[in-house]
Amino acid sequence: MQRSVFFKLSIMMFLEFFIWGAWLPSSFGFFGEGALGFNEWQQFGLNIAFPVSAIIAMFFGNQFVDRNFSAEKFLAVSHLIGGLAMLGFGGLAWSGFQSGQSSTGNYWLFFICMAVHCFFYVPTISVTNAIAFANIKDPQKDFGPVRLWGTIGWIAASWPFIFILADWANIPKLADVGFVDWLGKALGTPLSGMPLNQGKSWAFLTAGIASLLLAAFSLTLPHTPPKPAVIGEKQSLAWLEAMRLLKHPFLLVLFFVTFIDATVHDGFFMFAFTYLEKVGVPSNWIQPAMSIGQFAEIGTMALLGYVLKSLGWRYTMILGVLGHTVRFGVWALVPNPYCAVAVNILHGICYAFFFATLYILVDEVFPKDARTSAQGLFNFLILGLGPIASRFLWPEIQKANTLDGVVNYSKLLLYPAGAGLIAAILLLLFFHPPKSKIDQGASEQTA
């Protein structure tokens, strides 16, 4: 791969996930009481915008890229509109805090801005993958190093706000205390009240600015034209063609396993903060502790090409889903703060060895004119249906394992651990990917 192409694709991935990483961590607790002040159903509406957009994107957005629109132009237009919407969201929040007026009366403006941003942002996750795969020669070797810049972008966006939102007026000077004490104070002395809320508003404004930057940068990306359906064949919707390919048993198994894995993966973020706090991790260190997994992801993405060539599709993906089983199993059976933090290193394996491998496999086996829709088909599970199921399923299981307000994590966390184990068994027994590309009429050639 040419160095200039690698550079452009890496910047694309960096900005793509910088946008998401800038606003998502700051959104926890920001929509409710003490900040924007929305009620539970209003918060649910804002939180559900992202997974619902993933479902819509599968049916509409990715079709244009596959058959009707060049990918880099689609990326530019989507980030232009999505960036303006996110700037609107952040601007509404900042001006409300600045004026001291309640934001509850402007809920529908906030909702429209968030919904528009998510509607145009979510399809770009599949599109950036499609652009990368279209412009690299060896996906198994080259996609990992390109995609790891997305992880770096996420970290670059989220970590600075830990310090930006610190109350520096009440933090001692580094010269007066040791580095460890100073860092603990910096991480554990956040702003509060109006200054904190105004600071969090800048996370959304930063995401909007980054989106506009990516809109402009997208026009410099390699031209990635749409892939019309094969001449002489009946024209069909690309997403429908991608769905039809689920007739191949290995893809149907993978579709079901991806749903399980996405539900378990989302459960990690639902349980992590309260569990880590319960086992004794100081609250000011929880977000950095969770980020250990993102740093590990950088290493695993860099090694992904080697692992794929050594183990193949099936066993690489089995390791990915078993990562969840081990992590939740350790949390359930060894409630120790050091073990709970250390085992987060498996997040890199969970993401790279399953999700990233899945994207590479899709590019390898799906027809060219349906690849973006196929990426969207699995993102429909990873970003849409899985998170939606997670937000209904895990709270109910948690209620069933709560007595007098005390959660029995030793039992609760065995459920996602068991789900990961079931997914691994399904892959081991029934997942047999082909050695060559598939098409609508070809018979399956299994490995």
C-alpha cells in the first residue's frame, strides 16, 4: 500500500472515531437531572437515536454508496450535515447554561439535532470501512494498522476532557506534591455545577468541529466509485442482496453470533462503572481504568493480520467472543479491584479479534456491489439491534439478581459470560467460512 494512501486512510479513521469518542463519554449523566434536566423517557429518546439510526442506515444509507454514490462524496456530505447538527446540539446546551435557563423547553430541538447527527453519522462507519478495503491490497495485513488509528482517535478525543473538566483552582501544584498525588487530585477533582455543564457542552461542539474537518478531508480521499449490479442481472436493492446471502449457513451462523456478541459487548459498558466502583476502584480512576482496553486494542489491531494468517477466521473470532467470557467470569468469581482492572486488557481481543475480523471477512466474501450494505448489515447488529436488546435484557436480569437494593454481581455477570461461551461454541461447531468469494448463485466452498 502506498504511504500516501495509508496516511489518508489513517487520518480518515482517526477523525471518524474522534467524533464519536468526543461526545459519547460526556453524554453519560449529561442528559438528565443536574445538567440538561430531561426526564427518563426524554433521555431514552436521545440515547436510542444511535442504535435506531444503525437500523435505518442498513436499509437506506448504505444502498447509495453501493450502487449510486461515490463513497468519499457520501462521507463528505454526511459529515457536513451531521457536523452542523452536532454543533447545533452543543450550541443549544452551551447557550442554555450560559443564560441560566432550563433546556427542558427545547427538548425537541435537542432531539432533532441528535437524531440528524446519528442518522448521517452511523452509515459513515460502514463507509469508512468500505473506502479502506477498496484502497488496500491485502485486507488481512493492512486493515488492522489503518483501523487502529480509529482507536487512537477515540482515546485522543476522550482523555483530554478528564483534565479539561478538572477543577484546577482546587488542585495543588505539581511542585508541591508527588506526581501520583497530583494525578490523583487532577483526576478526582472535577468541576461541578454550571462550569462542569458548560465544559461538557464543549465535548459536543468539538465533535461537530471534527465532523466538519472530516467532511472537508473526505474530498481528498481516493476516489471510491459505486459498484453497479452486474449487467444482465436483475437490479435489486444492495441491502436486500446482502440479506439474501444469509442463505449461506456460515453467514447465518455469523449473523446470529454477532447479535449475541453485540448484546454482550454493550452490557460491558452498562455494568462496568457500578461494578468497578463496588469492588473498590476509586471513582476518579474508573474511566481511565476502562480505557486500558482501548490501549490494548491498539496492540491487538496491529497484530490482527498475523493472527488471522496463523489461526484463520474461525479460531480468531472464537478468541474474540471468549474474551467476553473470561472478562465477565473474572469479574463474577474474583471481585478484586486489581483483577477487575487488569482483565480489561481483553477488550482489545474482544474488539479486534471479532468485530474487526468480521469487517475483513465481509470484504473478503461479499460481492463488490453489496459490500457496503453487507458492512451495514452487520453494523445493524453491532450498533443497532444488539445495543437495543442489551438495554432491555440486562436491566431485567439485574433486577432479578438484586435484593434490598444490593446487586449480586457474582450471579449477574455469569449471564453475559455464559452468552459469550454459547457464541464461541456456535462458531466452533457451525461456522465454516469459504475459501473464495460467494455470489447469489454459487455453491458454498467451505474451509
